[in-house]
Amino acid sequence: MAWQIFYSYAHEDDELRKKLVTFLGPLRQQKLITEWHDRMIDPGTDWDRGIHDELSKANLILFLLGPEFLDSDYIFSVEVEAAFERMKRGEAKVVPILMRPCLWDRSPFSELQIIPRDAEAVSSSRSLDEALREVASEISKIVTEEPPKPRPGTADEGDTQAFSRSLGLVRDQVRCYARIYERTRQRMPPSDARTARMEQIVTSMQNLATASYPLLGELAASPSPGERLAAVAILQVFASESLLPFLVGLVKSEKPFLCFHALKALRFAVNSLDPTSYDALTRAVRDAKAALQQAHPAEVGPGTGRAKMLDDADRELQANIHSISGPARTSD
């Protein structure tokens, strides 16, 4: 049975992808592999649906890493997310290939064995042909084995299976909203209309908060910005002390819209967590101020949306702390 390869790459690396395809020619001729990439989408075809369909069938997903790849919200919110999910279920192998120098070690791929194994980018090698031959050799070792197969389901259709099916429906809807958010952010120019549309998406995510709460950890750890936004939307309804560092991390790393909503969730936590969490909240607010100043110094100032949100959270937290630290009341 042939392995079905899915190439995930940024179009800036298309020439390197073509060269790799050439080096894999013997495997293709021996019918050990079949291959698919987005250049194979026919004109007039729904390209998003085509990518999803091929990802769902592939059992060897090759990520061709480069700076544009790691900067692509679409790749991470759609292709990386789906690939990692299939890998977790044992249905596919995921192989990152370092095509050009980039911060791959600060990405989700740092947890996987990268090729070339010495982590020298293919494009940086003294011999491009030798580097690609090494990559092709590693792939050859993989495809000489039997490809993974979907895990068989169990015959037990009890409460656990029913819950899993229901949660699966919720997960699918959350991911749908996440993809809509990504497309809106990528395809609409910055404007009040785009912000209003993204706010509608957050509201839709909040409306699912009760049902999607079991997915909170999964969403917070996702490489997809849209799914991280869904986690933030849940945290605007259900505060969690353990995820305060997650919110602070978003202030450091995310774009203004998601950063603002992370601060909104932090302010909600200030007024929702019990007094035993005040020390953790104090640290979170302090760290968020430092992160905002460091990550967005030009956009921080009195009256700006994010700075005001954080100042309001700090003021409300201090008021809450003061309200429980005054003189103890005595009864007659």
C-alpha cells in the first residue's frame, strides 16, 4: 500500500519543493508513495475544501519549514492543526523538513525530529543536491514500512462514547469559528468593519463557552491563533488561575485584537477568582504590564484600549485586595 504524501509549504519555497519531488522520484516509480500539493488544485475548485480533503487522507505529512511558513496563520490554523490531530490519533506521520533558516526551534515542530538531522537548513548546505538526497533517504526509510491506519472504533456505545461524539460536534463548531476568524483577519483590510466582524466571532465563541469548556486546555495549547482566541473567549466566561500565564503569554506574542481580548479575560479574572488567587493575579497583572510595554511600546499610552483595560484591571484588583485586608469586623 502506497503512502499518501501531503506537502505543506509556503509558496516562497515552491522551487525547493519541486526539487524534493524530483529526488523522491524512485519512491514514486516503485509505487511506494503518491503525492499531493496545492498546485494540483484544479481551476474553479474550492481550494479550502480540497486542502481539507487531502489532509484527511494523507498518512505522511511533510512540513517544509521556512520563515514564511512559520509566519503563515492559514498554515498553522488549518494544516498544522489538522496534521497534529491526525498524528495524535495515530493516523499519520508528521515530518518537519528544514528547508531554509528560521526559528523552527521556537515552534510546535521543536517537539519532533527534524530533518536534516543536524538541523542545518537544506538551502544552507554546501551541496543542495546532497542535502536533498539526505532528506529523500530519510523519507525512504519511512515509506518502506506499512503506513498507519485509522484506529478501529469500539462497539461500546455507552455514555463515554456519546459524550465524545457531542464534544466532537462542539470541537468542529469551535474550529469553524476559528477558521472564520483567520480568514477575516487575513482577507479583510484593517477597518472598523473587520474589527466588528471579529467581535461577532468572539461573541459566537463565548456563546459556546459552557459546551466547549472541556476543550479549554486543548485550545490554549493549539498552534492556531483562532483556537487560542476561542480559549480566551471561554476565559472571559470561566476564569482560571492556572491559565493566567497563558493570557500573559498572549500579550507578549499576539496581534492587537487577540492581545486586547487576553487582557479582557484577565480583567474578568480579577473580579471572578476568589481571594486565594490574588497573589497570582497580582503577578499576572504586573507581568502583563511589562509584556505590553515590551511587545508594543509604540502603542502603549494613557487612554489606549489595551493600556486602559490593564489599568482598569489593576485598579479593580487593588480595590478587591483592600476590601478584604481592612480591620476585621466583630460581632456584639
